[in-house]
Amino acid sequence: MSGGNSKLTVAVFAGDGIGPEVTAPCVALLRELMGELGGPVLEFTDVEAGAGLYQRTGEALPQSSLNIAADADAILLGAMGNPDVRYPDGTEIVPQIDLRDYFELYAGVRPVFTAPGMRVPLADPRAQALDLVIIRESTEGLFAHRGEGEETAERATDRLTITRGACERLFDFSFELARQRKAAGGPGIVTCVDKANVLRSFGYFRRLFDERAERYPDIETRHIYVDAAALALVKQPWVFDVMVMENLLGDILSDLGAGLMGGLGMAPSADIGAANAVFQPCHGTAPDIAGQDKANPTAMFLSGAMMLEWLGEPHDVPACRDGAALFRVAVTDAFADEALFPTELGGEDGTSAITEQVRTCLAARLAGR
Ligand code: ATP
């Protein structure tokens, strides 16, 4: 925290496509909320990166932007990229993945959170009260050798790497999270998701998980193969608490998790490292709906709430923790009684309508304190 505990700085990468459309209302609501709560001022700095910047300047993620992000207390990101704008080798512009590498953001946190009134795909009433978290290892696994795969006319290969160091910090993060959630009334369970019955690397992942679990006797551990996990997440997602897994498995199951919330526009995320963290919605730039007031900003709002919670932790700032809880509850209030029907899910409510409903609910919660 900078400036004698009076200021927290946030680097804002609004990005491309619908990124700026969901980022602007999130920043506005965060400003309003923290203004009401007192506590440290949130100072937002716009930072340039993305496909649009690459088109204009030939650079997608300048060092000057990285420097601002490195110095900030937190990083808030809309979405970046554009399938039509690519590097000369044909690959897409993904500064969000470069940020993960640069700051070694090893823990991808993907909450699956639903509340009554949200338009979720499962009919069981328990599907409207989900509260589980998928933790995706984000520095290695099948993504470790990104860009290094080999291909001939007859075969193509990629490698999967699991290391002790990356696993230990990932499992510690997962057990600590389960412990925090248990203190708040959660069940205190961490489930290791893998394919240990087939691949040696996943057997190693599981052994390290069991080894690390011994340090957390207060937390229950479970194992599940990834195929069974996909089935269980559709049939009875409410049995899970914290789930931890390799990079690609997390990539896939976190989209399944977003589906359980209704869609990509509902699902928040955070990428956490030892010193930095990026908070962003699970969705991409959705160029098909950009500029039409159709983007669902809910995922961005819930990511903003996660950022406040994270800022509140190390600095012990009650205003941030209270703000996080209020922001999250205002989102659930906004969806209560099926008051909102996002265009994404077939309804009429776009960015402005959802923002105004959340703003009204936030004001009501603030007034009722
Ligand atoms: P990326 O590869 O950049 O992560 P993606 O392939 O996951 O992107 P998105 O651009 O995130 O794709 O979205 C896929 C589709 O889902 C979009 O084309 C859009 O129709 C819809 N969508 C995504 N996010 C939202 C949102 N916030 N609100 C409404 N619709 C959305």
C-alpha cells in the first residue's frame, strides 16, 4: 500500500473488444463503493496493451505497461486479443498469458458461484447455491512448452511437465484457501483432479498432493480422475469445495464451471503470484458483440470483488474486505427473483441494464449498513 496507508493503486488493462465496455462500469462502481466506505483511495491507472495497441504501434505489451503493472498493488484486466490481428507467425496476441508468465502468476483461481435468481443450466435448486473454487496451475503442465511442440508429416508431440516446486506452492495455496473458507463456514475439502491412472506425470502430481496434505490435517482430501470430475461437475457440483489441477485440465474444467454459472459473462477469475495478481473475467474479447451494449459485465464485477478481497488481506484493510462482500452481495441481489436476464443467456439485459441494477442494489446495501 502506498502513501502512508491511504492509497491503493490498480493498473487497469481495459484491452480490446468488450474489455473496455465491462471494465469502465466496474471501475466506476469500485470508485463509488470505496468512496462510500472510506478507507484507502483506489487509484486507477489505465495501461495500454492488446491487439489494438499492436495494430497501432507494433507492440502488444510494452515494457512501460509492465512497469506500471509491476508497481501497482493489483491489476484489473478486461479482455485482450482479436482473432483477426496476429503476429507474423500466425499466433494470436495474448498479453494476458504473457502477464501470467512475466509475474509468475501460478495459481489460477476460478470460483463457481451461483445464487437464487441466476439463470443457471441445472434444474436442481442446489445448482443455485454453488460455491466451489477451481485452482488451475498456471505456469507449467501441458502449457510449459508452449510454442516448442514438434510436428512432422507423420506425428506431432507436446510435452507435459510437472515440478515439485510448482506443485508445492500450488497445493499450499489450495489448502490455505480451503482453510480460510472453512473458517467462514465451508466444509474444508480439497479435491485433487488428475489422470494418475494413465500418465506418470499425473501420478507424481497426486503423490506430491498427498505429501503436502500431511501439513494440513484439518483439511479433508479427496482424489478424482478428470473424466469423473467432468461428470460429477454436471451431475452434482455442490459436493465440491476447492479443486486443484494441472494447467490444461484447469483450462477445460474452469469453462465447465463458467457454464454452471450460466455462461462466460458470469464467471470471474484471478491469477495469483507471490507478489502480483491479475483479476479478470473468464471471457475473452467477444468481437461479435463488441460496441452493442450486449456484454454481460457480471464476471467483471465479481472479479472486481475478488480484487478488493485480495487487497484487503495482506494490508488488513477492513474497508476492502467489506467492499468485496458488499459488491458480491449487490450482484446476487441484482439477480434475485430473476430480475435480470442477460442477452448472453437469451434475454434483453446488456451492459447498461445490468450495471444500473447492480448500482441500485449496491446503494441499497450501503444505505442499509
Ligand atoms: P478468448 O479466446 O479470447 O479467451 P473465447 O474463445 O473464450 O475468447 P469469448 O470472446 O470469450 O471467446 O466469447 C465467446 C462468445 O461468448 C462470444 O463470442 C460472445 O458471444 C459470448 N460472450 C463472451 N463473453 C461475454 C459477455 N461478457 N457477455 C455476453 N456474451 C459473452
